[in-house]
Amino acid sequence: MESRIRPAALVFARWWAEGPVKTRLATTIGAQAAREIYRDLAAGVWAGLRADGLQRRLWGDPPEALDALAGWLPDADALLAQPATGLGGRLCTAFDEAFAAGTPWAAAVGTDAPAVDAPRVLQAGSALSDADVALVPAEDGGYAVLALARPQPALFEDIPWSGPDVLAATLARARAAGLRTAVLEPVRDLDTVEDLRALRAAGLLPS
């Protein structure tokens, strides 16, 4: 009997020890402290996404650090290098790869929001029974999870990435394409020292 292919969490992570990591946070607490916080944050999100009903496809950056990424975030169902494109292109590539591999639905997941875990991603997947797009908003105006049951490249075009209007622009693109959307409970991600304090106070990050 042919085994069922599980839905996929498409996890985007940067090797914590190289390049710019949590730059806004680093301006306040220093680059090394920001790196260490991101290292632990991403590892916690990665562990929280482990579930029997979900595969984890890890998209790492930079490409030459994939071996290091595999040691830090182990047991990926697939380990792939993020393409050298903008964020929209990277998201399109990840969804295309997952659907080509036969996954019934997939969810793009960042490693910046400690409240994101397997139940939350699976909830987004369940919402696709009545929607074409399911989103877990981030409180800063972006999103922490975006789930799809088929490729929707229009959602990633002309989006003001890394700004406060990412969610609004994505929803506008979905409306323009005639797509049904489900917007779930928002979460807080980690960008600033204020976020760090709030997440620690909520018990989502260690002090």
C-alpha cells in the first residue's frame, strides 16, 4: 500500500553564526547576544514543529552552511538551499518544490515567532478546507505562517517585504486573485528588544 505523503512545514532559517542575524535586536543588545537568542529561538521553533502528521522541509541560508544547519536543526525531511532571490522568489520556490514532491498542502514558516508550533501549523492546514490561503498574522504587520493547498505565485508579487504592510498587501493580492482567505490568531515575533521583553514575560523565551 502506498504511504500517504504528509503535509509540509517549509521552514526558513539562517545559519545563526554567519551574516546578518536579528539586526534590529543587535543594535540594542549586541550582535553576539542577538545571534545566541536567534540560535535558541529557531531551535525551539524547529523542535516544536515535530509531529507525526507533518514533515519539515528546511530551507537554509547561506548554501555553504547547510551542513552546519543540519547539525543545529536536525532530522529534516528535506534540506535545501534558499535560492539567491528576494523573499517572494524564495517562497515561490519552496512551495513549488513541496507540491512537486506530492505534499497535499504546505505552510511557509519562519523561525522568529516562538508561539508557532505543529498544532498551529496543522490548524492553518485544516483551515484550507474552506479557504485557499490560511495565515497566522504577526503582530508587527507581517505573517508567521502562510498555508496553501496549491501554488499561488500572485501572493508573493509586489509585496513590501520586511515592512508593516506585508499582511495587508498579501490579503489584497489574495482578494485581487479571487482567493478565499482564513486569518487565524496572531502571534508575536522577535525583532526588537521590546519583543524580547514581551516574549520573555509571556514565558515564550527563557530569561
